[in-house]
Amino acid sequence: MIRASDLLLETLRLRPVQSSAGLRQAWRDVRTDGLAQLVAFEGCSLWLHRRLKELDALQCVHAPFAAWLRQSARRIAAQNLAVDAQRDAVVGILNDLDCAHVLLKGAARRLVTDLYPYADARAVGDVDVLVPEHLAPAAWKGLESAGFSTVPGAERRYAAHHHLAPLSNERRVNVEVHTSTSTVVPPREAWRRMNGSGCTINCGNGATRVAGATELLWHALAHALVESWSYAFRLRFLLDAAAVLASDQDVDWTAIASRVESGELPDTIMARRWLGAAAGIAAAPCPRRLTDDVPAFDLTSALRWRLDVFRLFGRGHHVAEPGLWTMAPLARARRLLVDEGTRAMLGLPLTPPLPGSGPLRRTGRRAAAGAARLCFRSWRLIKPNLGFGNGLQVTWTRA
């Protein structure tokens, strides 16, 4: 029987190597225990559901997993529709205020699926919108006057942030008014990039703008790498870049390479490995100057390890995990094993203690992380056929 994680990755590829018939047969044969947990953790259930329907393979999937996948995809689709409604309301308010704006992240990608395949194939949680810095206070106040509010004290906490305090209303979908795309990009430069590359799109309440391919790709990369390294290499983030890379839209690779090498991101090597992994999903090349001497992150091996962890640690499908030390012991062990496997593959040290932890907790964290790293290394020795390389080849082997 083929490895379920290999089959998952090959199915998600926007230009798969295997034929549709071959994938359908593989889904008939594959073991799906643990796969729901992996798909939920990776944030790719809507993506997988749509790919299986496109391949006419959903009826080939084992019934319990197929039922879970349909339910998960429907839930995410309903959530995304709520975000769409909030996005349209925000666009209408900003247009009434005559406030120039560019939509960011998921709220933007859902408007440009004609240009970027599967750009809307994951969950969206809020509405992010970039405005010129001098217009941000008026935009925020305009939303507040239209019935939006924030939690007490939030304005002070976000005073030095690259977006103002999140706002919400009865729809319960947060809205973030950005003055920049990150803490290291000056607001004027962020506006120049996003608005200057953008195109005008009509949504439910009028015209809005969405950035071009280069900026969508760059923002996907920058946003992912703001998170912890282990979190950034989940499929949900890589899809944002893969959708751009698989499109026919032109990317200014000179600009991308220049920014990667400029120090704008926290780690140049991690950025290049992340781009290589996204290109593997899209089956699209990256320029040699970005990838030749740096191997792409090995998604094939990472997904195999994660699936084995989920198979070992129970059957629950829900894996939207909060802070590590607030989780149940079983979920905490699972998360630490997954994170340490990713960090080991990236050549990173053990997961650091949480800021503000006392001596006892720091010691416990180091010991737990060390044990998780030892488990991963032992797993590699037991399964030496994994081939920790560029991760772009799918190996069809017996599980």
C-alpha cells in the first residue's frame, strides 16, 4: 500500500506527475488512519477536497475519511463566505470614506481565482486591508462609526504595530487596518509595492485593489516566516505561494532575489528553502540564484514524519492547537514531536523555552524538546529510505 502522506502531497500538487487514473486507484488502496489529523494540521482540507473532486477521485476515498473531509471543507467554505461578506462591507465603508486601499492575504486572494488557481483553497480568518499611513486613523474611526469596535486597551497595545487594533462587529470576523505589510517595511514602501503593482477588482460593494503576482508571492513568504520556523513550513502557508507560482502571471524574480538578500526577512536560507518547497507543490521552477546551492525543504519526508506522529497519538480530528503549554499532555507531545522534526530537518536548535518561563519550566521544556528530537532521529534510522533531499520527488513505496 502506498504511503498516505506521499499520496496527499502528489494530489495537492497543482501539476501532478501521476495520472488522474493512477491517483484514483491509489486513493482506493491507501490507508487513511491518521490522515484526517494530518490534513487538519496542515490546513489543506478545502484544497484536498477540491483537488479530489477535480480528479473525479472523491468517490474512491475510504468512506470515513471522505465524510470527514466533506464536513471540514463545508465548514471552511461557510467560514470563508462570512469573511467575504465582511470584506465587502469594509470595502463599501472605505469607498464611502474615499479612502484608497489594497486588500491583503486571504481576503484578496479570494477575488483573483481567475488569475491564480486554488488561491482561495484554504481557510480565511479575517479581513486585512492596507491603507496609506496618513489615512489609517480616519479609516479606523470610520469603521468604528459604522458599528465596529475593539477590545478595551487594544489601541495602546497596537500603537507601534504595522496594523491598528483589530475591529469586529456582529459578523465576528476581525478587520485589521494595516499601515504596512510588516514591521520592517516602511509604510510608504509597503504602499508603493502593493498599490503600484495592483489591479482594480469589483466585489459586492464596489471597487477595491489587489496586489500583483510579485507582491502576493513576497507577502506570502514574509508572512509565513514571521511565524515560528516549524509553523511556516505547513502546507497552508506554502499554498499561498504555490498558487502564484502555478499561474501564468509574471513574477519579478530580480526583485524577489534582491529582497531575500537584503536582510528584509529574518533568515535568507530559510526563505530560499521555503520558496523551493512552494515551487515543488506548484511544479514551477525558481531562479537558480535562489535555489541552486540551497535544497528545498523536504516536504515528502516532513509529511511522512507528521503522519506517523498523528497515527501514534490517537484518532481525534481536531488539531487546531493553542499555545504549547496550555494544551492537553497528549496534544502537547504531538505538537512538540512535529515541531522538533521540522526543526531538525531545517538544521535548527531545540525549540526554545517560552519567554518569561521560570527555571523549572525552562528545564522541562529543554528536556521534552530533546526527547522529541531523539525520537525523530531514531525514526530516521529506522526508516533510512526516506532520502532527505529536495523533496520534489514522490516515492511510491509500501507503507
